Amino acid sequence: MSKPTQMDTAGVLMRRFFFVARSIASERTCIMLIGVVGWIVIGIIAGFIANKIVDLRGDDPKMGICVAAIGALIGGWLYSMFSGNAVTSFNPRSLLFAAIAAVVALTAFHGWRWKAAA
């Protein structure tokens, strides 16, 4: 059996490095996905509650919930972009910002729909 050369050792070290780097990237992607799903869930909940409070005047409540979820997604993304914080699995400030953005998006949507119908 031959003695391992320096090239073999370097190859093993490189494989270990890329394995660790790949697992870290995979973990980061999973954490980011959880944060994005959290924003969407907050948007759905805020949209559901807002649709119960606001007079829909014949609009489909599902459309309002979808608009709120999209608004929360955009709001969470904007919070991450302007605050410099990374997307994490649980960030109360980004969730609060997502909820506020969902309500603003839903209010703007209903205002636009009512104006267009008039």
C-alpha cells in the first residue's frame, strides 16, 4: 500500500470543505424558506381578519386574502432589504412589518376596487 501524497490529502480537504459549505448553504436555504412561509401565513391571517372587518361589496374574499399574502411577502422582503437583517426562521419585526404591509395592500386593493366600481 502506498503512502498518501500531498495531492491526496489536499483532495480530501477540498471535498470536506465543499461538503460543509454545501450543507451550510442548504441549511440557510431552509431557514430562509421558513421565514418566507411565515410572511405568507401572516399575510393570510391578516387578510382573513381584514376581510371579516371590511365591507367587501360583492368581492371574493379569497382574492383579498391572496392580495394580503402578496403584500406581506413584499413587506417582509422590503424589511429584510432595508434593515440589512437576513431572512431568518423567526424575526418578530419582519413578521410585524409583513402584517402591516398585508393590511396596507388589502386596504389599497379594496380602495382601488371600490373606486373602479363607482
